[in-house]
Amino acid sequence: MPRVLLIEDDPSVREGVELGLRRRGHEVRAAATGEAGLAAMAEFRPDLLLLDLMLPGMNGVQVCRQVRDHSQLPIIMLTARGDDFDVVIGLEAGADDYIVKPARPEVIEARIRAVLRRLDDGGTGRPDIVVYGELTVDRVGLTVTKAGRPLALAPSELKLLLHLSAAPEQVFSRQQLLEHVWGHSFHADARLVDACVARLRGKIEDEVGSPRYVQTLRGFGYRFGPL
């Protein structure tokens, strides 16, 4: 089972989430502050980070940014306010998903599995390595390069790129992308998609304001190309 690092300052939430994950077979390390969590990361080597947004001292957004400076570790934010503007800031900082507290253990487990799941190509029959202009996508090795330079993509960014590029010129609505990329069949939140698209464009596009690869069809959704 995946190793989970939990950073949460509320003792009751921290103990409840930790207990629920342990009962499901996860190895869990818990920390009450961002500083303590970052200190534990190198030694514990987690597969996924569960990160409270509102932490004392170094807050969750700052922790997320610091992790993203050197790692593509999957990150799920925990927040007590699902409509808070801070959620958008956290997603823009590099979080792959978020969960509104309080959340049942099975919901947390489902989100963890969804973030860690490798995206299936869906039987498209596309080659293992595909080149789009300067962009090279290795669909088996799960790597992306631009002009020969490796790109560090967070899990949600990579899944989104793989899904869109598997069907060039096909338009996907935000709801379709939530279901296929994030596995959210009951939690439709366009902010996840829009924030991830913005981060992905910042890494693969020459001009973010005039994207070549991930294009917006206003009122419909997103597509890959035409190239």
C-alpha cells in the first residue's frame, strides 16, 4: 500500500485520518506543522502527501510550493472550506486534488487511489512514443520532453496531458476531464481542471496566452491541438 505523509495541525482530524489510513493498510507518518512535515519527508519517503491548507507557521500553500520546487510527489490538500479562494491558490501552487473536511475514510482512500492511478490509454492503439512539434510524450515510460529537455510534470498534469493527447482535436468538457483524469464522478469542481491546465500550459507551451497544444474552446472545454 502507498506510504502517506499527513500534515495536519488539528489533533482530532490528524488522529482520525491516520487511524483510517492505517486500517486500510497504509504506512502513515503524521506531522502537526509544515516544518515538521518537510523535515520528515526525506527520511520517510512517502508516495503521497496529504496536506492541510490552513497550518500554523508555514501554511499548506507554502509547503506545497516548497515540495514542488524539487519533487513531483502527488499532493492532496485538506481544507475545511471548499469554496475558499485559498483552494485555488493551493491548486495553482501544484496540488493534484483536494478534499473538504470532514471526509469519510473511504472518500480519502478513493481520492488517494485516483491520484496514484496510472492513466490507461483506453485502447487507442497509439504508439508508445508520440511527437507533437517539439513535444515528445512517452506513454509507457510516462515522461515528457520539450526540445529534448525533460519536463517535470505533477501527476495530475501528466494524466491530463496523456488523456488529451490520446485523442487530438477531440473536445473534452471539464466534467469529462474530472471523471477521466481525477476520478470525480460525484464532485464536479472545474477549478481542479482549470488550475491544472494553467500549470500544464506554463510548462509545455511557448506562449501561454496563445497555446499550441492545450487549447480552450470557450463554452465547451479543452482539446489537444490541432497541431
